[in-house]
Amino acid sequence: MTTAKRLYRTDKNRILGGVCSGLGEYFNVDPVIFRLIFIILAFFEFSIVFIYFILWIIIPDEKHVGTNAKDTMSRNVKEIQEKIPEITNHFGSRNNRLGWGILLVVLGLYFYYNVLSDHGILPSIDLQYLFPLLVIFAGGWLVFKGIRS
């Protein structure tokens, strides 16, 4: 008699909650693939972040496979509560705040520009020409900062 394959979160290759590591182990796929899928989907549909946390809550870790659902969810919610300060401290460091700030400003400007160009206030710019210029500028900036250091 073979035992059924069980889905669980694993500590091997764990980055946040072990969800992608567990999915990778279950489907015998590199967990990086699942991480990339979650990240890419998060750009298009932010609700995927909530789905990740729901999976974190309902999927048991490998040490507690087979426990009842109520205990699993209670234990996982506690784990998330303990992990949140670590996550916020990581994103709260000076370098990360700067990076996130720049990303948010650029995204905000992009969305604001789209709104204004849709209403005919600003002329439309083809982003196929703008994006390579932004990449060149970012690369040049990194080179300049590297030379100055």
C-alpha cells in the first residue's frame, strides 16, 4: 500500500512562508519557478499576495503534516504574526526604503501619465522607446555609483 503524497510547507529553500518550497517539492519542480509565478502574478493581480497568505495559513508545515485543520491554521497564523516584524524590519532598512520609494514614484508617475494622456492632456508616448531609455539610465546610474565608491 502506498501512502498518498501530501502537500506541506517545507523549511528547505524557504524564503518567506515555505509555500513555494512546498509546492516545488510536491510537484517536483524548482521552487524558484513558483516564486517567479507568484511575483509576476502579483504585478498583474495583487490579490495573489492574499492567496499566498491563505495558502500559508491552510497548508501545514512538514513537521505537522496530518494534524487537524484547526490546529494547523492556528499554528500558521501564529507563525505569520511572528514573521511580520522580521519582514517589516527588512523592508524598513534605509536601502530598501530608498529602492521601494523609487519604485513607487516611478509607478505613480507612469500611472499618472497614463491617466493624463488618456484624457488628451499630455501627448501619448510609445513606451517601447521609453523603457529602453529607462534601463540605460538605470544601468548608467549604477555604473556611476560603482565608480564613485
